[in-house]
Amino acid sequence: MNILVVIGEVAYDGTQGKILFLVELLRQYGYDPMLLCWTDRVAQAAQAHGFPLLRITPQEQPAVDAVAEAKQVAELLTGRIDGGDTPSWARLLAFDDFIGSVQAWGLSSLGGYKPDVIIKSVPGGESSTPQDEQVELALHRFATWNRIPRIGVEVQRLDGPLSISRWPVDVLLTKQVYPSWTGLSPALQQTAQLRPAHRHYCRYGMDQMLEGFLPQEKELRERLSLPPDKAVFFMPFHLYYTEECRRLLRSAWESLGKSRQQNDVHLAVSVGNGTRRSLSERDIFMQGCKREWQPWGAVQVLENADTMAMLLLSDAVLLPYHMAVLEDMCRKWEVPLWTLQRETHRLLPWATPIDAIEACRAAVQDAAATPAERETA
Amino acid sequence: MKPRKLLSLHGPAHHQQLLMPVEDAVRRRGWDVFRYTVDAEATFQSTMPDDRYLWLPDYADENAAQALYRKNAPYFRELLLQRNGLSLMLPQVLDRIILFCCREWIATRNLLTAEQPTAVLALHELNRWGVDLGYWAHRLKIPYFTLQEGLYYGDPWIYTGHTTYSTTLCWGAATKRILEKAGCPPERVEVIGHPDLDQRVLTPDPRGSDALWERLPEAARGKRLIFVFVAHARILGDFARAFEGMAESDYFLVLRPHQLANLSELENQAKAFDSNGVWSHFGGLDWPYSAHWALMREAEACVLIGCSTTALEWSRTGKPLGQIATPLMARNFAEDGIALSLEGKPLREGLDCLFTEWTDGYKQRQQDFVRDEIANGSAAELLAERIITGSRKKGARP
């Protein structure tokens, strides 16, 4: 599968270059992404990482008959004239504003490279550069006209007053849950929140622990047998607090509500070396909290797990007692934290860029399938 | 009796110039005149003639505008995911314009409701502000007049809808033909004339001359002034080679860009001339109009690079007009026989030819061209009179 990752100037600067980790992550999971860029700085950084690179140079725009294009746009928008108080969009948009904004430079081909999926940052209406805008528009046309699915990644904030322009993507991966996502396009089937650690790729600011962790994420996940495609809920168990653990597991499961249908959850519990009579902490948890963990489907018990590593690999933490370090780090890395005092969180489905690619792959296969094949499927 | 009130929509500076003589004439007839302008990234209000203007965003209602935006957003989201011409426009730009359309739509209604003008005036109703004004003026039964903004040489389709809500008062028969070809009803297009072209290019103005010579270097004195008008700043550098050798000539070129030229683009292009040692001067975008018109009066010839209303303004002076064609030029005045083509030779040589080959044939065609385009070169009073007579009965078609 050909995955084109587009890195513009704004996305690169807005993340201090960390957006390149995204390419690294895809490589960890066995994909072979191609990086598309148009500035020296991004190209040099990509080469330093050894990423395959497709370099383009936005050109002077070719001559285009803007009036002919405007005629078509006017026809397209004429349906908006309803004689009521709705603006006549054909008149408002298809004349001066359209003709004055036409940008015809396009990506007719990418040097023979045919992407199956495009991953790009979503412009949030903040500052941009003329070159970024030129490529953004050319890519928009290229992807729309060639029906290539787009995965949009949030770098700039997406809750400004402009909502139309952030939707020409098929899957949107956000850094945060916004209080209101009104008017989602029916064509945009999936909006998901990036995993807490992955949000760091899309942020300004450096964090040594995260940057050290991200390149070895896959290896760590495999070593701890944590499924990469499930939302991991991590709970550090302590036998002093068995009753609190039970209450927390019960209330978290209830408060997850709809979210637990949207997310395939995986419960991971760490236990220590403590014993009571003949029972180990593992036994105490498995037997003492059985009624509470059973609804979660299954539980993975980890002995003496590294708490910080678990935190980085988790999508949410259940904390049945006070633990200042963990609480502080949850706040810092924005990992949702369930405690007995605060039991509800508003959650979107979690997703990794890998999940998004797989969703796109399924969509592409579905679109390519004949009706009979779809029926069989 | 309630005072009569004309509300006029002002856009870029070179358009304001066409409205102001008519506003003055209306004011002399006892009317109040209120100007308003709109938010176009500060470009319009920064060139308003004074601070006494109404500001459209002051009449905005953000909640209503957001509601209108949300109502229309799903439709545009779907369009963005389909293959159509809108994809020639950056989605963020499209989005921003849609939001502005919603704000201005509501604000224009509020402006007219609050100010209750007797009549409204604009240069045309083809941009979004003109459409807004026309629609709400129609709904509120306020007569709406539009004036001509320049030579109409584009594709006739551009002018469709020019008289949806307004009566347009144009300069000459040529424009009337074009508007009718674009589907405008003949009774809504009236030929009256240009407000003040004769005053601009024919009437001496010592203050304008002073303003011009204050801006020209000493080296220009004693030389033959040539007015070079550039329709698009971004192509200017392409012609730098043609300008070589001018320093040793008797000519002094004054290059003037179109008013809407991009300043940084212009400065970039001007570098090509500096390195060629061309003896010329860039008349900046900050020149007052009085200096611009003085240059038209005092220059001996005009070289037009591209296509512009300047061809008509210059033709009114009757002096030689040269033309250098550019790509995608909508009208070629050399092909029409009213300008001499200066292509294919150095400009110095071309200018010599322009003076020697500017025959009576050119002069006659130029006069015919002006007569067809401008019925009257000093029609501000007539235009004002027409607006007033057309506004006597509220709600009537003007």
C-alpha cells in the first residue's frame, strides 16, 4: 500500500519537526510511507532520518480560463437561489471572489508515484505560507479527482469559526475532543482522537521522555503483549485498595457508556509483589475483583510493570488511590484519568494513524469491489 | 420634510474617484450623502477620502451570521468532496469568503434598515457587496443605481446580472451594447456619460502639476515625458530588456502600475529595471490621483502594457498611444487600430516610431473610439439629476 505523508512548512514548524515521527511510526508497523515536501528544511530532516522522499516545487500557475471555470461554478451554485433570505451563492461566489482566487497549478502526476492513501495536516484557518496553500489546493484536487482517501491530522486548532474547509478529508485524527462537532459531513465517516502519546507528534514543545519512547513504541507494545488496535485502560492495582479498585472498575465501565461500543477496550492491570496469607496480589485481584473485571471481557495482569512505560502505551488510566507522579504525568500527557472522585470523561474513539490507514484500505477495497463481491463480504 | 439621503458603497480608491463627483453633485441639490465601505482586509477604508464613512461590520449580527453559515455549510462541504470548479479555490479561502458573505448579507440588511436611505449607489452589483446591496434594496423598495467602473471588455458572461436590481448609468453606447449582449434589459441600461473624465485629462490643474513634479526626479526636467501604464505588476520584469538604452535617449519614462497591483510584487519587478540602468521612475501606488492625472496631461505619449481603461482615458487626450500586448489580454487596442503596437523592437526605437507613425488614421479611429465609449465626458450633474428624479417615488423602479 502506497502511503503519501505530506509535510508542509506550517505542520513542520508547528510541531518543531516532530510530525516526522508519524513517518517513523508507520515504518515501525511495516508500512513503507513516502514523504512529500517542498522546503529544504523538511527535505534535509527527512533525509537525516533516511525517509524516502518526493520533492516537489510549486510553480507559477499556468494560464487558465477563469471565466469559463466561473461559468461552471455559477451553474453549480445556481441551485442555492431559493428566492428567500438565503444569499444567491452563484452571484456571491462565482464572480469577483472566484475569478480572483483561481489557482490552477496542479499535481498532474507525482513522478509516477501512485498513493493509495494521503496523510496530511488539516489547515485550521491559522497562518499559512503561500507554498503550503498552493500544494494544499493542488493535493485537494489530486485526491478528490483521483478518489484517493485522505487522513487529516490536527496540528492547528480546528474549533475556529470556519468549519467547511476542514472536512475535505475522509478520516480526521484530532488531538483533543472538541465540545461541539456540528454538521459533520456524511462523507466523513470517521473522526477519532489520536492516542495520548501520538498527540505529541502534532504539538509544539519538546518532551524528552516522549521523544525517547516513540521510536520504540511498537517494540514495547509487543514486549508487553498489548494489542495495538485496542484502547488500553491501565490500572495499577494495590492490595491495600482492593475495595477502591472494585468500585472504580465498576463505575468506569458504567461511565464509558457508548464509548465502550465505539472502542474495543483492553484492560491491563499491574500488580506488585505483595502477598496476603497464601495469596499473591495477582490472585487477590483476579478473585477479589472478578465481578468487576469480567464485564471488560478479559484482563491482562502485568507483574511489576514499568508504570511510566505503561502510561505512555495507555489510552486511559484508572487510578484507585492517590499517586501524585502518575496523576501529574497524566495531566501533562493528557491521558484520561479515572479516579473515584472524577469518573466521567467525554471520549471520542481512539485511533492511531495505523487504524486510519486500515479504515481507508477497507473503504478503498469496498469501493473497488463489485456489488456481488460486496454482497458476499 | 424628511431629508433625502443617498447611501453609496465605496470600494477601491480608483472606483471611489468615479463616485465622488456624482455624490458632490447630489449634495449640491440638497441631499445628504453617506458613504459606506466594507471589510476587504483594510484595503478600502484605508483609501477612503475622509473618516466620515459608515463601516459595514458595525451593522453585523454575529449570531445571525453564524446561523446562516451553519445552514449553508453542509452544502459546501459536499461540494468540496466532489469534482467541480470550486476546487480551483483554496478551501480555506472559500470557507472564509462564505463566512464573510453571511456576515455581510445580514449586515447590509441591518445597514439599510437603520439608515433608511432614499436611494443607494454603487459602481456595480457584480461583487458580493453589490449583490447584497441590490437584494436588500429591492426587498426594502429603495431605488438602486450603479455607475460604470471602467471599460467593459471582458467576456459578456461576466456582466450577466448587472442590472438584476439596479438601473445602470453607463458612459457610452459601446457599454450599453455589451450589457445588452449580456442579457441586461435595454430599459435598465441608460447612456449618460462619464462623471468627470474631461476635467481629469483636459482641464489644467496647477496643484496636480506641482504634485507630479514633486514626485519626479530632477533628471526628468527637460525630457520628453512618457507615461507607461502596466496592467499587471507581475509581468513587468519580462519587459525590462525592451527598456534598455532609454538612459541615453530624450525620453523619460514614468511607470505607473494598476491601482490594485501588489506592492511587494511591484518592488520585485522594479529590480529588473534598476539592474538594466533604465532611466525611468516608478510612480508608486501612493501617488495622489491629482499627480496621476497631471502625468496624463503632461506626458507626450502613453505606452500601455496589457489592457486597461487607461486606453480610453488616454485616447481622450488625443495623444499617441503605444501598446505592448500580454498573455490573456481581453482586448488588443493595437488590433482595433487605436494604438500602435510596439512589440518586437526596443522601446526607444518604438517610441520614435510612435511619434512618426501616429497618422491621421490613428487619430480618427481614436476619436471614434472615444465617442462610442463616452457620450459625455463631464456628466456628473446629469448623473446626479437622474438619480434624484429616479428616486422621487419610493418603491418604483428607478
